[in-house]
Amino acid sequence: MATEYLHAVPHLTTALTGPLQHLEEHLLGHQGDIEQWLRSQWQETRAPFYASVDLRNAGFKLAPVDTNLFPAGFNNLGAAFMPLCVQAAQSAMEHYGPKVRNILLVPESHTRNLFYLESLASLQKILEAAGYHVRIGSLIADLKEPLSVTLPSGGNVVLEPLIREANRLRLGDFSPCFVLLNNDMSGGRPEILEHLDQPVVPPLAVGWSNRLKSSHFTHYRRVAGEFARLVAIDPWLIDPLFRNCGQIDFQQRIGEECLVTNVAEVLKQITEKYREYGIDQRPFVIVKSDAGTYGMNIMTVYGTDELRELNRKQRTKMARGKEGHHVSDVIVQEGVYTFETWGEPQATAEPVVYMIDRYVVGGFYRVHPGRGRDENLNTPGMSFRALAFEESCIQPDPTRAPDARPNRFYAYGVIARLALLAAAREIQEASLGG
């Protein structure tokens, strides 16, 4: 696509108007080709059971910056999304045969994180509404009997101790046919889940004890390239540049030169693309752990001098991840601005899209009034504002402006599904590799 894309980046006054009109209009014009192509891709590679994708909308660029294969946050979708979630869950379960009745849901080992437990309760409700018996088996080591946790919403979740007999798991007299993981395995692959006769989804091989973000974005780069050829655009408009660097020790300052070199190279590539498109913004990168989630181990970097001048507190923050996991590999990812804002006083916002099977089922804006357009928003102080995907990603409206609500959300859904396809190929590769 020619350099007719935005030479200036408009600042949004609401989360529903503003940038991306050129790209959105282009996607709308190729809607038939896009949907046909995606259908053909799902015939070749099965979609993940579920996933969420963090997007960043810079006006001149719309790109995924993280893809979570063990998503939390279902409680932020709202009741309006329930019909879509239920239908998609039924479609996802059809892959595992008509005899599946009982689902064992294995969550993170939280008892005090009520926000996470609200999501867990919402996920259980979706699966039950889809026609399945669902109970929650906890990996908490000292859990000896069922634990009921009362939630702020007024509901509750019951966590039960897992029992393994031979190569099957059960909860008391409950014998599941299917194990659904909602635990990202940052602390390692639990032995109790290894070599089960029951299907375990997503597979253990894509937990954070094995998975690397750089591997996912390598798959995404290929997907974005194929898609860009289909709709005749520059793939950079939907794909964040990145490089990865292993054997880092922030506290001992081991691997610092590798990190500096990679940051310099990505900044150079961004600068060249900004010059090509006449973008008057300062390039930056995000340095983050190559494995893990929860918004940890992330920093915004504009120049290599910042890396050499990290203080002790900053090095300690980058050195330890979830559950105390030591960070030894990092990804240097192109920083994508977010020019989305929400309400007053125009809090910084970014869209998060949720999918079950190959369907977009909802999403929300992650909103943070204390963070800037170049910063990670997945930090304490964030809040969530639901997106109306029930009227949008399914059916855009070509008679309306490109940035009208259905069309804006259609663009989000397209890019999120490209990330989902990359994750599907990633899972297929990991499964074949054991």
C-alpha cells in the first residue's frame, strides 16, 4: 500500500473515533477475501481452544503486542457476550467428540486474587451454559478438601484437590473426560498433568515453562506476510518488529551488550519505517521477558544509553518474573503507541480481544489514567470498559464510515484472528515436537 497512510497522528477524544480510517477502509474493501482466507486457514490448522490478544492502535499502525493462550478476564466481558461465548465453546468442544460431558478446569493457584477468581467463575458459567458439567481442580499443594471462595459479585467458586489414579485425574467421584488448563505454567509443568489419558488443552508444551514470545511473533510475522499479500498492504502496518536475546542476567549485567545491540537495531528499523511513512513520532522499543505474562518485566526504551544506566531497583524488577521465575531471555519489540483514550481525563486505553475456537466473542478496553501512550497498561490502577463486539466483529457495515463502531471493531477482530492463527501454528509445532 502506498504512503498515503497518515502523515500525522490524530489524538482520539473518544475510544470510538479517530485513526486507522485508511487501514480500516482497506480491510472492509477486502472483507470477502479476508473471511474466505481465514476459513481456509482453519481447515488446515485447528484454532486454539481460547485466547486473548492485546492490540495497540497507533493510528498509522494496528498490531498485536501479546497473545495469551490461558486467558483470564472473562468477567470483564459482560453478560451481553454470553451467547457468543456459549456458541463458540460448543464449537470448540465438538473437536473432542460427542461423548465429552465432564470438564475439569485447572486454574492458577490463587485463593486471594479475587479478580482472577471472578474470571474463573465466569469461564465455568460459560462452559456450563454450553451444556457441560464443570468442576475446578486446584494445583495448590496443601489443599486437602474442597475450598469455597466467596466473590465480590456475590457468587463463589469451589476449588477441589486433584486426585491422580494411573493416567487419569478425578475430583472425588467426578471423572472428567477433558482437562481445560487456565494455568500458564510459569512455574513449570506440573507432574500431575503429564502423560494423561484425558485430553489436556491447551497442551503443556505451550505453557510459559516452554513457550517463548519470540516464537509466537515469528509465526505471526509469517501470517502477517501472507495476509499482507492477500490484501496488498505493507505487513509492517500490522506487525511489530522484534528481535530476541538470550542469556541475560540483569543483576549481574551479563548479556548487556547483546541487549544493547538488538535494541539499537530495532530502533534503526523503526526509524526507517517512520521516515518512509512520514510519521512524526519518536521511535521506542519495549524490552520484556520472552516468557510470561501479568504485565511483569516490561520497560519502555528510547535509546541504548537507558539500558546502561539502569539502577539497581530497575534491574531487580526486570530480573524476576511471576512466581519468582528468573528472567534469562528477553524480547525487544517495536513499541507501538496507543492513541486511544477513554472518557475524562482522556485515560490511555488499548483494546483486548477474546476468542473461543476461531470466533471473536468479545473484548474490552484496558484503561489506565496513570500511564502514557508509550507505556504498558497492564499494571495496578488499570480498569476495563467492555467493547460491543456482539454487533461488530461479526458484521461490519460498509455503508458507514471506516471508524464507525462496527467497522472499528471489525478491524480489531481481523488482526486478533491473525494472532490467533499464529498461535494455532505455534501449538501445532509445539505438539509435534512433544
